[in-house]
Amino acid sequence: MATKPKAASAARAPVPAPIAEPEAAAPTEIVAVEAVVAAPEEPAAPAVVMVEAVVVETVAPPVPVKQHMEKVVKTAEEFVAFGQGNVEAFVKSSQIWAAGVQDLSKQAAATAQAQFEDTMSVFKAMTSIKSVKDLFELQSTYAKAAVEKTMSESGKLTDASMKLTEQALAPIAARVTIAVETFSKAA
């Protein structure tokens, strides 16, 4: 019974490195590799492997690595600067918001204090009233004035809140505008 010879593993020939400078050398590309295994004439002899590679030059001109690195560094610096601008806008927006909320809180506290003082003066006046009719008249007048004042102060507080929101969002809106302009130019 004859045994088949075992195929030897394909031996790889080392590929020589280009001798020319990277800027001057044209890039090459291996487009085909062919390996032929020749059967040995004698059963004890090893198989012979012949490898042939076809190498062609590409037509694209070489681009120096230094130019690529400069472009990558410049792009990274632009991203860092853009991110830093975003952080600064958020900090400014937060500062505006905090100051505005503090002012709104002061306004609300002043309004509450004024209403409390009005209520106390009405209660003092009620203690000196001798008729029920006068008591209901004073209570009715106070209630009407309190509702009108509450509506007026509520409108002022709403307007101040809307103005604060616009002011706080202005730095962020400016960054969004810059982002849209920047990235639309890149596209």
C-alpha cells in the first residue's frame, strides 16, 4: 500500500524593505501570489514549494506622514478648543441661571412678606370692627385686593422667569449656532 507524501508547509521568503526614502518611494501593492507544490520524485524526499508574487506600483502620489500628523494634531486642537468653548458656555449659562433664580427668590420672598404684612393689618382692623356687616365688607375688600395683587405679582414673576430662561440659554444657543456653522462647512 502506497502512502501519500505529506505536504510541507509553505515557506515564506522575506520581503525586502524599500531602500528609498518614504517621501520618494512610490507605494507598491501585491496583486497576486501563486504557490506551486511540486510532488517529490522519491517518496522519502520533501515536497518543493515555489512561491511567486506579482508586485505593481500604484499611481497615487505618496503623502508624507508629517503632513498627516500635522493635520491630525490641528483637528485635535480644534476639537479641544470647541469643547472648551462648550464648557465655558455651560458655566456662563449656569452662572446666569443661579443669579436669576436668586433674584426671583428675593422677589417671591418680598411679595410674600408684603402679603403677610397686608394680612396682619387687615386682621388688626378686624379686631376693632363692631358689626358683622363691616367685617364682611372689610374681608371682601381685602380678598379682592389680595387676588388682584397675587395675579399681578404672578404675571411679573412669570415674565421674569421667561426673561431669565432666555438669558440663561443665550450662551448655549450661541454655541449651537457656532457648531452648525462649523460642521456645515466641514460637510
